[in-house]
Amino acid sequence: MILKNPIILVILLITINIYGCSTSSIRENVYCSRAIDGDTIEIIYGLNTKTVRLIGIDASESFTHTNKYTKDIIACSKQIGKNPNKCKAEIKTYADIAKNRLKELCEGKNIQLKVIDKSSPYDRYGRILAYVEIDGVDIGRQMLEEGVVNIYNSFDHPRELIYQLTWEQNND
């Protein structure tokens, strides 16, 4: 676990809040039409709809044909010693909780996307990779604080450290 010392944690958080995470980015104000799952939303951008994958968070999948879902089932069964069928029901519940929370936070609202300026702002599924903010509140970080999603660090991003600290603080 990163930084168990509370004094160092406070100093780090104050520094991040004062100086921010310096990064070149593109900000867009858009309308969120729906939450697709716990870490993906659909937006209306001009006359088009686009999907946006929130950077830095990962929600349980609500469908059963993905490798991630299978890995979650196996991890649940091993960690807790439960029947895989009970784990399937729990993971489905976690997926619903995350999706419903993202829906409460974003759906039907004007939101701000912060797209990291990199060679491609899209993931392999064609979704826009972005932070989502409403009135200056980072929705991904809020969901980490609430414990409805996990951290997702498949690539470096400017808020990675603060997301890691937030996740660790809520998963001790």
C-alpha cells in the first residue's frame, strides 16, 4: 500500500490540490444521455452520440461473456471460498450498483470531459477515454471514494496517484 503515513498523505494531497496534475488536455462540455455500465457513458456531442470510458476506474461487468468477468468469478470463489454461482450473483449486483451510481451522477446532465492529450484519445473499442467532471467534481474519483468501483491502472494517466491513494484509503 502506498503511503500509510497520514502526515505524508496530507502533504501530498495538499500539493496535488494546489498545483494540480499538469497535463495538456482538451475540455469539452457535453450532455450525458445514459450510463452504459459502471465505467462507461453515452454522450451527445453535436449531432452524434459517442461512448466515453472513464479513465482510472473499473466496474464489474454486467454480462457473462468476458474474460474479466470469468476472472472476477474465479477470484471471488478463491478469496471468499464461495460457490461460483453465488459469486456471479454478487458480481452482477456490484455491476448494477456501479451502473446505477454513475446513472445518478451523470445521466441527463451536462458534464465536462477532460480528454488527455495523447496520440489517440480512444480505447480499442472506439470509446473516448476521458475524465468526467460535473461542477468541478471528478466523477471517477467520487465513485472510488464511495467504493462502487475499483481502480484501473492499465496505462499511466495524470490522476493515477490520487486515484490510487483514494482507492487505498477506502479499501483498508
